[in-house]
Amino acid sequence: MAGKNTRNEIWPYSTFGVVVLVGTVALMLFGVNSSVSADIGPLLAGLALSTYVFRFGLPWRWLNFLFLASFLIVGMLLGQPGLMWMGGYLAGAQFGVAWRLTAKKSKVKATWTVNGRGIDTLTEARKVARQELDILDGERHHRLVVEHGPARFEVAGSMPSSLVCHRNHDANNDFSWAVLKNPGQTEDRSVEVPIGRIEGFIPSRYVNDVGAVDKALKEFLKNPTAAPPGPEWDTAEIAFDLRLSA
């Protein structure tokens, strides 16, 4: 099941949504210039539309900004009913997020997760992880993430020899990350590692080829919750700092 943190996040959103909704309804019923017949429609419309959008999302990111701007503009144009419109929007946003978290919590988490895809068997996880590793190109496919409970394995960069590999037996602890070292690199020069829209400049002793990373992946799959074994893993503070994200 989803973790305790997810369950704890639901209540603040739900509580705040109820408070906003109750306050908006009270304003509609007891406000000086309130009119239930004129205010109830904007309130319900804002509540329903906002709940839906924050629960299921919009297909394009720019629509989120347009959606928010339209709510503010319509709210200012409507006067008193506009307050109901925006109150419904704010309450619905909280309910939509809480609904999304509830749905996430109710899903049974797979034994393994590879780039967000749930997988139940080790054999299938190994197969999919290797496939994802083979297509790393530093651009569209620039990252491999394998998860098993709190354990996490990450590879960023491009095939076949510009790869940065991290491992963690407890991803909730930022100080337990380890980065794979390249023993063949004696000089300490900076290597450009592409990842999505950015370029990371990584010390050469932490940039590996696919052979070393594939071996590290197999070791992780055998015992994911064990601390990174052997001297080839650097567990110093730099391990967390070298994690690449686009």
C-alpha cells in the first residue's frame, strides 16, 4: 500500500477544503449583499470544475495556467457571485488533490517499479530494466530508475560510456546515497554527461560505461535493500550532490 506519508497528506487538503467551503457558504447565507439564488450556481460550478481538474489533471501544462487565469478573471467580473466562484475553486482544488492522493493510496504497490512501471517478478524487472538501460541516449531517454520498497537504483546519461550510477538502500534518507566509481579513471577531469535539456559536468572518476553499470544493476536486483557493497561505491556527501535530474 502507499506509505504513511501519503495518508498523512490527505487530511490537511481535506480539512482546508472543508473550512473554505463552509466559510464560502456562510458568506453566501449571511453576507450583507448575498443572494442564494445568484450565488449558488457559481459556487457549485467552481467547486465541481476545480475538483475534476485537480483530480484528473489537464492534458497540457499551459492549460493549467489558462484555467487558473480564467477563474480569477471570471471571479473579478462577477462581483459577489465571483467570490462564490473563487471560493468553490479553492475548496474544489483541495478536494481534488485529496481525491487523487486517496486513489494513489488505495493502489497496491508492485514488488518492483522500473521507470514508473509496476512489475511483480524479479525476472521481468531484470528484463525491463536492461531494456531501459539499452535505450539511454541522454536526450529523450536519459534516465533509468528501479525501485524495490525503500531501495532505489538510478542511472542517468547516455549509452554506452557516459553513465552516472547511484544506489540507495533507503531512498528516504538523503545521506545514504552511493555513487558508482570508475577505477579506470585516475585523472580527475570533468566529463560532460547529457541528461534531457541540461548537461551535467561530472568528475571522470564517477562516469562509467555500460559494463560496470550493468554489473551494478545485477547486484542491486539480487539484494536491493543491502548497503552498497565494495570499494567501488562512494558513500561520501558528494554522492547525493552528483545525482542528475532534468
